[in-house]
Amino acid sequence: MFEKVLIANRGEVALRIHRACREMGIKTVAVHSEADATAMHVRLADEAVCIGPSRSSESYLNKSAIISAALITGADAIHPGFGFLSEDADFAEMVEEHGIAFIGPKSEQMRLMGDKITARKVAEEAGLPVTPGSPQLESIEQAIEWANRIGYPVIIKATAGGGGKGMKIAFNDEEIKEAYTLARAEAKASFTSDVVYMEKYLQNPRHIEIQVLADSYGNVVHLGERDCSIQRNNQKVIEETPSPALNLQQRTEIGNIVQQAITKIGYTSAGTLEFLFEDGRFYFMEMNTRLQVEHPITEAVTGIDIVREQIRIASGATLGYTQDDITFNGHAIECRINAENPVTFAPCPGKITEWHAPGGLGVRVDSEIYSGYSIPPYYDSMIAKLIVSGKTRNACLMRLRRALEEFVIDGLQTTIPLHQSLISQAEFIDGQYNIHWLEKFLEKQNG
Ligand code: ADP
């Protein structure tokens, strides 16, 4: 087992990884930017190294500074968390070349899955149901031809895409021209590669993803699904498991298909396969080869510590259990709490004057915040995750309502009032929502 792990991230996920290491008797090294010198992950880690100025391009994305920090402190592994370098295959390869373990899949698996066109091909060959789509599109004429073959509406996507960027929808030949040009330009600006392709645009799907764990010896389990359909700008806001839209047969079927596909692909570490789900059918969208923000809801219903499993797998341990050993208990929901104006979503960095996190049975708060902490303006606006579990969905909702009521964050605005409003809507309570529900709700609310 590793003796010292360097955590190449910040915020709540850095803390989350630190906690898993601590419980495994592993020492931790925090890296931080100048703006994060007093951050909680820095205060709790055994050692800390400043890796650069506040802007993430000069610190948390600075590969050589991070690898130098690992070499200087003698860390034998690096955990990338999520965001930043977590899906950067070049970084994983650099880490491997320096004789340090990368806590995640092999760099070649990341490369395969990081490109959406290749990932779709790999997924299809492994037996996963895939959205009808095109190969790489080279011209507007070709885009029109494919759109007519697939049938409108279609969505043009960047093969290097992420974070909901570089996607444009078209309903007819006229709209394709603009969608194709815009998607390519946006892809070029965000990901340097302007390679785009096309998928059938599903009009009212849910976003359902399956968590997997796979060791280096061919043992693979799935940990059930997460329904992440409550989204704004293609970003998840609330996630829950199990999905209110699946019955036991659908859940078992997709779980088995995924488990077999991952075995065939030979993937190792934790990973998530994202699907759209419409009219009882699943369509593979992409695989995330990293820890996900919403992993705690799966932990709540399975009792499995996913970060601990990532570390064990990277150190060469076997899973030590099979699918039959995995049991699913009760229901869990996560609310992502952002330092944002709850109506305009404008970021609200600043000083937290008072902080009181809710507690009690079935309540978990993952956050880096403490009273008097100043949220720097340079990074993502998510400041806390509230994860609530209960025996039934209804018990979970009642508990979530109570926990949100108890939460005190003063000194700046947060999205807590938005969550309170969302979970009291009849459609949410009934589980009747798809990926467009939140945006329609916000439109109605804001007139
Ligand atoms: P990213 O890598 O940028 O997160 P994804 O491929 O995961 O992009 O898609 C993000 C979101 O965009 C999905 O959760 C869904 O809301 C929407 N989306 C993507 N592909 C389609 C599609 N074929 N039909 C309908 N919606 C889609």
C-alpha cells in the first residue's frame, strides 16, 4: 500500500481524498495556489507545497510543478480528484513515467475514453447501446447528409468536449449550417481540437449514469445508477439514487450490460458510464474515467468508500468482492451548493461570516468551508455538497428539507434557497422530471 499520496486538487474533493487516506493510514501532501494558502485541505494535510499563483492555469493545471512537488515530498502516488487534470491522459502518462502511481485508470484508457468518437466506438463494440450518430464531420454538406440519414433533431458535439461546451442542436438543414460552424468554433476555443461529430438529439431524456469499480485482475462490479437529470446549462444540480424512472428489471439489465462491457474493455479503477434514457431505452453518451462529484450518493446506498477503492486498486489490490456482495439500501440525494446568486447564478465569492452545517442521522456535508474563510474568486463556485439518505425516497426528501432548513451560510449568497424551492415542486416530489425540467422551471419562475 502507498505511504504518501499527493492530492492534486483543491476544495471539498481534496478534503474528501485526504479523509480516505487518513483512514487508510496514508500520509497526505496538499498542493495549493497562492490564493489557497489558508484552505482547509492545506491545513489538514501532513505536508503542503505551494505550486504557483492563484490562476489555475499556473497552479492546479501546472503539471511539472505538481510532479516536482510529488518528487520533493517523496509521494508514491497522485490522486487527481475531479476537474483540473483528472482526465488529462498526458498528465497521467507523465506521472507514470516518473515512477509515481496515478490513482485512476491507465493513461491509454483515459485517452481512449477522452475522445467521444473513439469512446462511442469502443462502447458499441463492447455491447453498449449507443445514440445513433456520425463519424467525424468535415464539412457542412457532410453534416447535412448525416443529419438527414439520422433524422432531425440532431446535436453536434465536440469529440474532445466536456463541461457541456461545444454542443449545438439543429432541427433542420438551415439550422445545421450555424450549429456546425458554432460548435467547431466553440470546440476550438475550449479544447484546441475542433473535431466535431453528430448524434441524434433525444428530446426528453433523463440522464442516468452507472458507477463501476474494476481492479487490475479482471474483477468488475457496478454500484448501481445515479439520476442526474436536474441540470442547468448541462451542469448537474441535484442527483439521486436509485432513479425514480427505473424499475428493478431495467436497473438489473443495464447494470449487467455495463459490467460485461467494462470487463471486455479491460478498464481499471473507478469510472462512470453516462447514458441518456428515453422511452425505456438507454443510449451511451460518454465515460468519465475519474471520481464524480456525485459519488457520495452511491456510497450512501452501498456503504462502499469509492475513493478508498480507487486507492486500493491503484496500489494493486484486488476488489475482494463480487457483484453478489453488493447490496443497495434505501435512497440518497445530493444537492450541489454554490456560492452564487440563486436567481441570476452570478458567482458570489467573499468572506463566510457564519457557517453551520446540518447534521443528524443520514446527513453528510462535504465542504472545505469554515467560519471566517474567504472564498477566492478564481475557481468553481461549488462550496458544499449536501448528501442525505433515508430508507425510502419520501423519508429522504423529508430529511433533505430539514437539512436545508438547518444550513446556515452567512456573508454571501448561495443556491440553498433554489434547492428548497426545487424539492418542494410537485414534479420533483413525484420524480417526474427530465433533463429540461430545471431550465423550464427557471424560465417560468423568472417570467
Ligand atoms: P460533456 O462531456 O460536455 O458533459 P455530455 O456528452 O456528457 O457532455 O453531455 C452533457 C449533457 O448534454 C447531457 O447530460 C444532456 O443533458 C445533453 N446531451 C448530450 N448529448 C445529447 C443527445 N444526444 N440528446 C439530448 N441531449 C444530449
